[in-house]
Amino acid sequence: MLKSPRNPDLMAEAERLMKAYKIEDHADAVSSTLSQGVRKLLDIAMAVVANPKVLLLDEPTSGVSVEEKFAIMDIVISALKEKGVTVLFVEHDMEIVERYVNRVLAFYQGEVICDAPPAEALKDPKVIE
């Protein structure tokens, strides 16, 4: 794990975050050597260090393999829920939208065309179009 802590509280928080995002096995790795999925988790973990109330994620599973996307989102949503962070994310993957959101705001040419729960929004003719 991490070595030579100058600030034990800071190191404890870093270790807690790595555990919450399930990246503790990569603590000694150089970030550029990590897989795309692990880098996404690291990026989000670094964003929550400042204890935000709201976090904006832009396509959090882009660049991640189809096999990894749900596992990554499960980790992210669970860790953010544990910290009480509200998540707003932009996503074009409707499987992710359907599984992880409780409200959809669909836009077309800068205008809101739908504001509804996912089950309703994903059936909306304007959204489908």
C-alpha cells in the first residue's frame, strides 16, 4: 500500500478512497500503466477528494470495454452514494441510463425534450427519434 505518510490522516483517506473504488491493488502503479477502467475509477476517486456535494460525470464509461462498464458503474455509484454525493452525468449508452439513473433530462438542439423517469423517457417518441 502507500508508504511514508507525511500526513497520516491524508494517507488514511487516500487508502479509504482506493478501497471504496476497488483500486487499492494499484496503489504503487504509475497511472499511465493502468487499464482504461482503472483509470476511470482513479479519476473519479480523485474528484471526490474535495468532498463535492454534486459531481458531473461526462460519459463515465466511454473507452471502457462492454464487459467492464456495469462493474465500473456499480463501484462508482456505490462509492458516491456512500459519501452522499449527487451525480449528474451525460451519457449516450441507454443501458447505463436505464440501470443507474432515476431521472432523465433529454436534450435536442439545446432544448429539453423530456424530463421523466428512465422507463418513461426511454419510451418517449422524441427521445427515441
